[in-house]
Amino acid sequence: MLCADLSYLKFVKDATTFLPEDNHYDYIVVGGGTAGCPLAATLSENYTVLLIERGGDAHTNPYVMREENLLDNALQINDKDSPAESFTSEDGIPNIRGRVLGGSSMVNFGFYSRGDDDFYNRSGIDWDFDMQKTAYEWIEETVVFRKNELNLFQSSVREALLHADLKPDNGFTLDHEGGTKTTGSTFDATGRRYGAVELLNKGKPGNLQVIINATVERVLFNSYSTDISAAGVIYKDSNGRSQQVQVRRNGEVILSAGALGSPQLLLLSGVGPSSDLASMNIPLVHHQPFVGQFMIDPPLNQVSFISPFPIPIKGSSDRTVGIQKNLYIIEAVSAIASFFSPAITKTSRPMSSGSLKLASAKSASITPRVRFNYFADSRDISACISGLQTIGKMIRSPSMDQYKFVDKDGNKYYQFLGLSLPENISDRSKMESYCRRTVAPIYHYHGGCTMKKVTDGDFKVTGIKALRVVDGSTFVASPGTNPQATLLMMGRYAGLKIREERIRQG
Ligand SMILES: Cc1cc2nc3c(=O)[nH]c(=O)nc-3n(C[C@H](O)[C@H](O)[C@H](O)COP(=O)(O)OP(=O)(O)OC[C@H]3O[C@@H](n4cnc5c(N)ncnc54)[C@H](O)[C@@H]3O)c2cc1C
């Protein structure tokens, strides 16, 4: 049993009270999120690190910290300083991203499952798999809980997934394997959330400093003849005061601001498609045509129904999952409300993609414009239909009978909430229409600084020295499953790799 450890707070200062004695660091990590926290903690084992996060610390906020408040958590969103920020993509679909120390790992549903081989193969990274394994273990010993006990709803769904032929039964595993499994969670048995912040506890005192409520506005560059090199960043505190911090010789700026934040910062700093930058009057530092491209948000479609009896309001995150590899995954979340529970299908390898553009050339606080083009690629429609057809089979499972109403003649029936799943699940045109009409986000968007397009396989921004990106913006493809495990691992892994590279170079 892990115990809550808040010792990371000793590293944390609000930006308004932060006076850097010597404002030079070996590494400046921008974004104290899912990848940024493990990365900063790892680098601090050997080097001085400044981690800069635009949000605050939320360990006393019950809407963030308690599993039973998952729905209320979403309701706490405001425009300015809530731990979760809402944005609506140009597809017209509302979405969410983290704005808090620990990033989206502090506002998510806690589902923890490792990425799959197909993701590793396509990622553009030449993985050292032993190092990757130790990186996963480093994360899991601190923030992952393996409780086997499922609540009534999750158990019924598990049986229904097997009934719908999502086999074999893989029991409990953190690996992403075809079939049905129970996975880990970042909520402990008492419902307390753990997240990337706990990994900061592993940082080295004296080397790690974390500032919160500090929004990085842009990256600063040095230019020597043809070489451009990142030199530091400018951030603003909550009083609007600007401050510059710089990297030491051989130091680096690392962007871990997430799939919206990292491409936004590159563009604000003059790194991106020259025509877009010119249209926003941003001086060009480096023409990089792919910044903001390949934005992908795996679509979610759900079937919701009202339960004839109150499913206990005490929420629980999703732990049961059915996996049809490379096509879809099906999860069930019983935290949504007391009287209904959805089964959701997520297209696990979406091919449709869109792009991100700045909404303001002046402020990093203004969310960029993003379009995902859900279902533009017909393969995503096929994946959605297959997932929904499996849900159609699941809800015919005897284990789900208890969620049916009974009419006066004794006939059992579901009372759907919202759109009913078509009666004939083989009718492709009706199913396609259901996919398009019910599309929603599962908040697993990625891209914008994709590997081998914007960065090389070592996370370095091509054409610029001393600048890397380590977060979901680098993903070429979805990790098949929900992404937080892969991103937490990636933060640790990139830190180990950077240290190894620096030691090798002497
Ligand atoms: C509501 C929700 C539910 C989800 N559920 C799950 C789940 O159950 N399981 C799962 O695996 N995944 C889930 N996800 C997805 C997963 O949490 C994210 O994909 C992942 O956390 C993203 O990690 P990241 O490091 O790329 O970005 P983030 O964790 O979002 O970190 C980026 C950080 O950078 C900061 N930042 C941005 N711009 C700036 C700037 N200019 N200056 C300073 N700081 C900045 C942000 O405030 C943020 O803290 C969910 C996501 C959401 C939003």
C-alpha cells in the first residue's frame, strides 16, 4: 500500500514569489504535466532543472484528488484558473486539457495501461527496451494500483465483453493484449488520486526547482552564423510580470506542454510553417512545415442507458476493458452518474488527422485553434461500427439483464439515454450515422510536433540546437490504449536517454 507523499511541495514555489538567485539552469522543462514531471525529476538526479507550469498545485482540491468526484471535477471548469481547461475544436466538439501541476494526469479517469508493440514500432524512437521496462517500473512503483476487485457494474461489463467474444480472458494485466482484461489505476483503494506530481518526490533537493502559475510565452534563441540554439524562455506570473530564465552551456530547453501547448509554443517562438508565421506577424526563426500538423483525437462513441436501480453514486474509474487490437477498445465508466452507465468504444488507431493554428500571436494563455477531422478517413468509421457492433452483442449478455426494465407483460428492455443503438446492428448506413452523430472525445488527442517530422528520434527539434519536445505532441500514432502510462514512461525514458547521451559526450 502506497502512502501519499507530499514532499515534492518543498520544490514548488508560486512564480510571484520566485526570485531565481542564479537564473541559469542545465535544463528548463516547460510544462509540469504527465511527461514533464518524471522528466524533470530524472534530469535533476544529475543536473539543475527548472520546471515551469502554468497551473497551480491541486493536492488540497477534492474535485481533483477524489475518484468519487470525477463528474464534479469536470463541472469545476472555468476560463481562468481551474485545474482543467475546456476548449472546443473547430469540429464543434468540446474537449478538455489539464492546467495544473501534474497536467492531465491530475484530471483524467485514472485508467492505466501500457502502450503496445505496434505503437513502439511506429513511434520513430529506436527503443532500448530494457530501459523502457525499468522506466515503466519506476512509474508503477509510485503511482499505479493493481486492485482486482471490481464493482458490480464493472463485473457485469467484464462478463458481457467475454460474451461478445472479446477473448481470451487475460485477467489482470497492465499490458495491452487482445481480449478482455482488468487494468491498473492511478486511484488507490480509498479513491485518492495519484499522478505525475508524486514523481517529483524523486527529484534531487538542491537541483530541482518547480514554479507554478507561470505561463511560458516563448522560447529565446541564440544565433551563431547558421546555427540556431535555444537559450532560455520568457514566462509571465499571475501578476503579469515577465521573467527570463536561461540555460547553461550544454543545457537545453525541453517542451512538455502537451499536444496543444508544445506546438503552440514553437509557433509563438517563430518555429513553424513560414507562411502561417508571416500571416500572424511572427518573426521567422526556423521554417518547420510540420509544426501543428497531424493532430489526431481518437473518437469515442458511447451507448448509454438508464439503470432500473440506482448504481451507487460512489464513482469509480474504468478498469475493465475489451481490446480488439488495432481496431477499437471498449471501456465502461460507472462514475458518470447514479442512474445510467455508458459502454464506450474508442477507435484505437485513428487515421483521420487535422491541424493546429495560433489564435493569438501575443499570448500563450489563449488556446490555439485545433481541428481533428473526426471520421474523415473511412477506416475510422469501420472501426467505430465494429466497436458498436460488439457493444450491441455485449448488451445482449445475460450479465447485463439486471440493467433492463420490465414491462407489465414481463418483457425486458433497455431504456437508452440519448440516441438508441440501431436495432439492426448490421445496417452499416444506420451505424455510420450513429458514429457521426454521437462522436465525442476521450481526451487522448496527440500530434503537432510529431516525431521524424518535427523532432528526430531523440526528441530533438530538427534544425535547432538545445531544444527538445517530450510529450503527447510527439506521438505519430496512438499507443492503442489510453495514453497516460506511455507518457509517464516516456518522461522517465527521455530523461535517462538525455543523461546517457550527455555522459557519452563527456
Ligand atoms: C478528462 C481527461 C480524462 C482522461 N482519462 C485518461 C485515462 O483514464 N487514462 C489515460 O491513460 N489517459 C487519459 N487521458 C489522457 C491523458 O491524461 C493525456 O493524454 C496525458 O496526460 C497528456 O500528457 P502530456 O504530458 O502530453 O500533457 P499534459 O499532462 O497535459 O501536460 C502538459 C502541461 O503543460 C502545461 N502547459 C501548457 N502550456 C504551457 C505554457 N505555455 N507554460 C507553462 N506550462 C504550460 C499544462 O498546464 C500541463 O500541465 C485523459 C485526459 C483528460 C483531459
